[in-house]
Amino acid sequence: MSNKYSAMRTSLRTAAIMIVFTVVFTAVMAFTYDTTRPAIEASVQEEQMRLINEVLPPDSYDNDLLADAITVAGEQALGPDDVKRVWRARKAGEPVAMILEAAASDGYAGRIAFIVALRGDGTVIGVRVTNHKETPGLGDYIDPKKDRNKKRPWITQFEGVSWSEVGNAKWAVRKDGGTFDFHTGATISARAMTGAIARAVAFGVTRADALFAADAGSKL
């Protein structure tokens, strides 16, 4: 009986220690999260603005882009079925440009995420890849940081191109009878990006009024 009682006390003591440990650990983790969250959020916003400023000159707008944003859900023109953000740029209250999140699902290594900035008339201001898994040294030239041509990276050929000027039929790589260059041996990456940019630009042009009219923070 004594041994059974002793074993029970040991089990209860162990359980109590585990409960205390769990409570303390949870409290420490919660405190750490609350303490570091502002810094993490600030870092995320800083990275977002860094990318946005690469495709849209900061002096071209005067509103808070991160605050003046909306989300679009389930829009196939912007890529795989998930939520994409749209940042609206305004100057003196008037719309001047938008930055769309989009993605190609048919890259050589799968999904290629990017942002594209365009004016209301469909003229592309800039494009930047934000995430990809294309082959290093081959298909990763779609990312200007990896492109060996530093003077004029492949992605910059879309800058200044208007949807109305090029037309849907010509918005393709040269190998497919289109307008845009590609690197030999890595056509798939360029083809995927070119098609995805075309679809994103077409979406932005045809939905511009609704995108700019939506309340900040809303979901379309």
C-alpha cells in the first residue's frame, strides 16, 4: 500500500511539474511574440515597400500604399487560386498606378510569384519576381538579382510596354511568335512569366475602375 501511495505521489508531482512547465513556457512564448511582433511586422512592411519601390518610383505617388490596399480572391487571371493584394497609388487623390500581386503556375519548377506595376492605360511600369524555384544559372534569369545581364536584366523589357500597343496575340516570347526575348535553353521560365504578366495586365486594365473604387482593406 505504501509503495502504491508513493508511486501515486510521484505521478502527481510529475504531472504538476509538467503543468507548471507548460504554463510558464506558454507565457514566455506569448511574451516573446508580443515583444517581437512589432519588429517583425515593421520588417515585413519594409520589405514590401522595398519591392514596391523597385517597380514604382516613390515620387510618383503621395498616399500610403500599404494602407491603401485591397485583396482579390479566386481570380484566375492573377494566378493560382489564392488571395492576391492590390496596392493603389494616388497623387493628390487621383489614381496614378496600381501594383498587382500575381503568379505563374507553369514555371519549369512550378509557381513563380511576382508583382507588376501599371498605369491605368495598361502601360507596365515595372515587374519583379518575389518568389521562385527556377533552375539556378538557367531559368532564374527571370529574377534581376540572378540575371547575368546587369545592364538590362531580362525582366526590364516589359517596362513601358502597353497592352494596347502589343496586343494579346503578340504578348508572348519570340519563339512562340511574340514580342519578348528569352534565353536559349530556358524558354519555359520566360514563357510562363510572359503569359502571367499578360494576364495580370489584362486584369488590371479591365478592372481598373472597380479596383480603385473599392474601400481600402476590402476584399473583392
